[in-house]
Amino acid sequence: MSSDMVKLIDRLEQEHAAVREALGALGALAEAGDETGLRSALPGRAAVLGAGLDDHSLAEDATLFPAIADGVGPDLVGVFAAEHAEILALRDELYRGDGGDIAACLGLCALLESHMDREELMLFPSVRDLLDEQS
Ligand SMILES: [Fe+2]
Ligand SMILES: [Fe+2]
């Protein structure tokens, strides 16, 4: 699994950078309380935060996590998988646009940034260590 897994983690990290860029723009508008600006900024980020985030979460849930669950622990992987459901629900709420956009955006930014931080600082390095041990 190793070279495919290295490529997958590289890809996931690159996707995190695109997600962070989108969240940074939307989060700044939400923090400023600019609901009109936030609504008009959403379509331009829909590719990254819509289908892009769906694909990203699916790659982690369906490919990465099953491959590493034994090595890093199924409970840890379970926490990240559960957060995906929460993140996608907040994203859907934000894009549905039926009120509460500022709160949905701030909630999405906080959870998704923390989630990606923990993947990058803890989960992905653990996987790289596992792969090093196996090679
Ligand atoms: Fe994730
Ligand atoms: Fe991720």
C-alpha cells in the first residue's frame, strides 16, 4: 500500500491548502458580520467546499482510514470520520442559505480548521511513520 498511500497523503495535504484558502476568505467576512458579502462569496468557493470537500472526505473515509485503522487505532480514525459528517452538515447548512449563515460559517471554519490541523500535525505524520516502519 505504501507508495499509493504516500501519494494519497500528498494529495490530501494539497487539498487542505485549497480548503484553507476558501475558509480564510469566507471566515473573514463572517467575522466581520458581512452576511451580504459572505453570500456573494459562496459561489466562488463552491467547487472547493462542495464537490471538492465531498471527494476529499470520501478519500479519507473509504481509502485512507481503512488502510491505517489497525496501525493508528480505530478509535482515533473514528473521531475523524465522525467529524466529516459534522463538517459536511455545516457546509450544507451554509450553502442552503436559509438563515444563520454567519453562525454556520464560523462553526464550519472552527471545526474544519481544527480537523485539518489535527490531520496534518498528528494523523498524517503517524501514517508516514507507519509506512517508514513497513518499508
Ligand atoms: Fe478529514
Ligand atoms: Fe483531510
